[in-house]
Amino acid sequence: MNMDNSYSTTITPSTTSTQACQCEEASSSMKNKFLKAVKEQRSRLYILKRCIIMLLCWQE
């Protein structure tokens, strides 16, 4: 049997750079989502801390 290699896939530099670019965009997107979530949680903790301090310091 003679195997024809015309159907084998070859990776060209343009395909690898496109794949790398897509991977970087995906990781960048994930990083931005993560940073946004961290920033939101920090804001919530700050508000909670301020409320607790206000309640503890409240004098009548």
C-alpha cells in the first residue's frame, strides 16, 4: 500500500501565530474578567468594613 501524504496537515507559521494570538486574547479576556471580579470584591469588603466600623463607633 502506498500512503499519499497530500492529506497530512502542515502547520504554517501564519497558523501558529493566529492560534497564539487567539490564545493570548482568550487569556487576556480571562485576566480582565478576573481583575474585574477582584476589584468588585475589594469594593464590597471596603463598604462592609466601613459599615462595621460605623456600627461599632456609634454612640448615643
